[in-house]
Amino acid sequence: MKDIAVMSGKGGTGKTSIAAALGVVAGANAVTADCDVDAANLHLLYDPEHQEHHDFWSGKTAVIDYDACTGCGICHEKCRFGAISIEDTRYVVDPLGCEGCAVCHHLCAAGAIEMQDVLAGEWFVSRNRFGHWFVHARLGIGQENSGKLVSKVKAEARSLAEREQIPYLIVDGPPGIGCPVISSFSGVDHVLVVTEATQSGLHDLRRLVDLIDFFKARASCVINKADLNDGARDDIERFCEARGVEVISTIPYSETFLDALQDGRTIMETDDVLIKKKINDIWNHLERTEMMS
């Protein structure tokens, strides 16, 4: 089985639209995983039917037992995150402010503070409306354990692909270079970087390629909106050549992307023959590349 992560250095490059389209082209030969759990939106195009639904527990939060609390205030005094305040003469914990460090738990002489597991989100194993396997998640409001949830989604998608003997896993990763990004492409066979022909696209592409190189992953690049700025596109191509990242496709700016998103469709369901051919060519290139590796 081969893992292909579709990544971008910044938001708005068309990464998810391209990942969704690649999933359609790959068909039953790929499991698609939405690992952009902080802002998951691939389900909007796939309209999945859930086959499994699981809670995701991660982290701890402080909970005060008011029957045992003596009101000494040490928890309020020592909480460096300001998560414990006084309301109506008693101390209360703000679950969104609590970082789970457990200082209050250890300092409470009355043993009135317990650390409880946090329901941080949920994850799903689904069939998308094309009938293909799709693993995705929803991170809870204010939760900061997205890297762990990304790892969970990817691990479950990989396990599903192996169990069903499906040859490819397509990961739609989050933008940027943070912890969730690292969780998305760590251990994958190929990273497909989607950028755009702007100076900010080039800037964030540099940072992402540096990260990919650090983890010694193999990468290729698609330049979306390639005709927005010829100079930026040329700079991106020169940068990729210098860093050994193959530019496998350039896609012109097209309102097809916007129209498809507004209609809840993938690019492959539009009448844009040129862009659909480019998406097919990208997938064919990735297949050939991974078969030869």
C-alpha cells in the first residue's frame, strides 16, 4: 500500500479540491482521509454516509469536588493559565482555559481536584457518495490535540486500506508547517504539494519543502492558479528545480473550483475538460511514480 499526502504551505491554494478530485479519479483503489481536522471540509464534497462513529478522548481537565473543597484558594493562586476563578464564593474551572497541567491537582491538600479525560472530538469511517471509503474527523471546539487526532485518522485509514487490500491512501492534510502537518505526512510515501502562483505561495512553499526535506520524504508539486502571476510561477518552478521537487502540473486559474465548491461537487463532476484532464494526468503520474519506487 502507498500513502500520498496532499499538502500546502498556506490555505486557499486549492489543496482540498485537488485531493477530493484525486480521490474520485482513484475510485475504489484508494481510501481518502481528511486529516485537516481543525477545519475539516472534505465531507462537504463527499457527503459521506457514516459506517462507524467513535469518540476521541485526549488530554485532561481539572474538575473540583465541591464537597471536598475547603476554599483555600491555592488552585486559583497557582494556576498560571488563569483557568480557575471565583464565582459565587466558590472556585470554578474554565474547561477551555485549563491546559491539563495538573498543578492544582497536586497542590490541593484536600484532594478535591481530579484530572478527568477530555472528549476532544470524534472520528468516522464512512462511505462517500461515490461508494468509496472515507475516514474523517471533527475536532471539538477549543481543543488543541489536533496532531493526535490527525494521527488517529491516518492510522485508521491505513488500517482500513490494508484490511480491504486497497492499494492507495490519499491524505488531505492541513496547511502550514505545524504539528498537525507533521502528523499528516510522517511516514507517507509521497507528498504532493499544492501551491499557487503568488509570492505568499512561494514563501510558504519554501517552508513546507524545508520541513519535507527534514523528514526525508519524497515530494512533487502542482502549481494551481498558475497564470495569476507569471513571475511568481517562474520563481516557484526555479525553486522546485533547485530543491529537486518535480513540478508535475500547472493548473490555470478557473472559476470551476469556486463553482464546484458552491454546488458541493468535486472538480471531476464539472464540464471543465482541461482541468479534469490535468487531474487525471496528476493521478496517473503519481501512480507511475509509486509503482516504480
